[in-house]
Amino acid sequence: MTPIIEVRDLRKTFRAKQKQAGLRGSLRSLVRPVFREVEAVSGVNFSVDPGERIAFIGPNGAGKSTTIKMMTGILVPTSGSILCKGLDPSRERKLLSRHVGTVFGQKPQLWYHLPAIDTYELFSRIYDLPRNAYRERLDFLVKAFEIAHLLETPVRKLSLGERMRCEITASLLHRPSVLFLDEPTIGLDVVAKLQIREVIRDLNEKEGVTIFLTSHDAGDIESLAHRTMVINHGRLMFDDSTDRFRNRYVTSKTIELHLDEDASRFDFNEGTVTERGKHSITIELPSGSKSVERLLQYTVENFQLKDLNIFEPPMEEIISRMYQAQAALVNTPDEVVEFD
């Protein structure tokens, strides 16, 4: 299968002006400015197959948005190469725009003082959409995102969740092959997030739209992404399935046992008891060992087990733990960071 996106040794360096504090520092920076080079993206390599759902995550300033902007032609790489649908984004941006859709959570594309329908009409002409095809596509998206009652309301009067649904609709009017989503659910309530995720997942499964998502929301990653890539300090630190991403950084599991007998005499010598009730006990055990198996064996041999629940840490905790571990490695400048 030919990749729909190919990124090879991608780098982006910015020149940042340095200024000392105070009036004297301001005057000096005008007369004799001092610059330093900041490498936002440092030798990134990856490819994406058609129809994949990718989560591209990392802490603030890691290089996520910079990478997406280069992939969509907004920024020109300092070096390296990108092919998206076989096109060079920085040189063939106008042609590429007919094959990709973009949603930047904090940078709207809808006209602020006009109703969303006016922007949709404009986009239909920019993309040269046949009238019947445009109306059919718009009707489908309006129904999917439940925005029929919002079309004639000025965008400035929409709530954040309503506006975001209208924004994504605008990005999907021309049936893009790739949809780039940069923090699409930032600031949204739970209901709005669920609705957006459901429609995006449905479009991926039914139309084969490739999804390239950046988000700090663990729910977006869990519900949308088959594959997770982690970038930090401009370097790609992890690239594998989302399941393996979760398993790699899950260091413990919580087991909740419900018994028909008094739990006060429960005395398992592994793990940490985090909660003990009259007929229940909760124990935290390390992952990747046979502790769970030994716990169950001990329980069934000594008690009448009524119910059992096993919990893994939430995705937010896993991501936080990963960032902390990788920050420690990246802060060692001469060390090459590799993950299996």
C-alpha cells in the first residue's frame, strides 16, 4: 500500500530574537539585535497509510502544530521532505488543499460576523463543487453534526461546541482524503466531544478519511486513534499502536474484590491495599508480573469470591507518566533516545 503521507528527515528551525530586560535592553536589541536558533522539529520520520487514525501527541512546545503546518503547506520546512497525496505541501499547497481538510481548534476559518451557511457557500465555489453534490454533502454533514438550526446564526453568537461542529463541517465539504485536526475538542463539554468523535470515527470507517489528530484530551486518543505518535523537543519518541502505547506505560493495575466473607482477615503479601471494606478489598499490583494470577489463586483458596473488577490507570495518568519519563531522557543531550 502506498502511504498517503510520507515525512523524511523533517526539520524546522526558527530564529528567535533575544532581548535583555529593561529600557537599555530594548535599545540594545534595536541597535545590535541578538538571535538564537530554535529547532522546533528535529529530523522526524514517519509514514501514514490511507484510512489510518493517528494521534500525534506531546507536551506544549513539542513541535506538534509546527509539523502539521508543514504537512499542510502553511510553513516551509528548513530541510527534509514531505509528500501528502503525492504532493509537496509547500510547493503545491493550492492543489493539495483540494485533498485535505484542516481544523485548528483556536484558529477559526468561519467568518465571525456571518452565518456559517455563507462560508459554506463560499467554500463550495472555491472548491468548484457541483451544486447538486455540494447540497447533498452539506445535507449529510448538517444531519451528522446536528447543526440545521445553527446555519443562519452569526458565528459570533454560537457556543464553542456549536462553532466547532460548524468548523469541522466546513473542512469536510469537499470530501478530503486527509483530515488534520489540531486540538479539535479543546474547551468543549462532554456531550459535544462525544458527538464530534462519533462523526469523525464514522467518516473514517465509511469514507476511508485518514485522520491525523493532535490533542491533549486522552478521550480523543482512546476513542479515535489506532496508532499513537509521541513528539517531544521536536523528536519522535514513540510510534506504535495505541494499545501498545497504553500497555507500555501502565505500570500497575487495581483489583477490586468483593467477598461473601469478612475481608479483615484478607492477608495477601504482594501489592498495596488501597481500600478495605467489610466485604471488599482493593489492591494495587504491578503490571507485567504474575501478581494478579497469584492474587486470584489466594482469593479462591481462602474466600468465597462474589465479584471482581480490574482497573487500569486513566489515559491522562499514562500520558503524564510518559512525559515525565521522556523529559528525563531528553534532558541528557548526548544520549540517543530509542524505544522498542
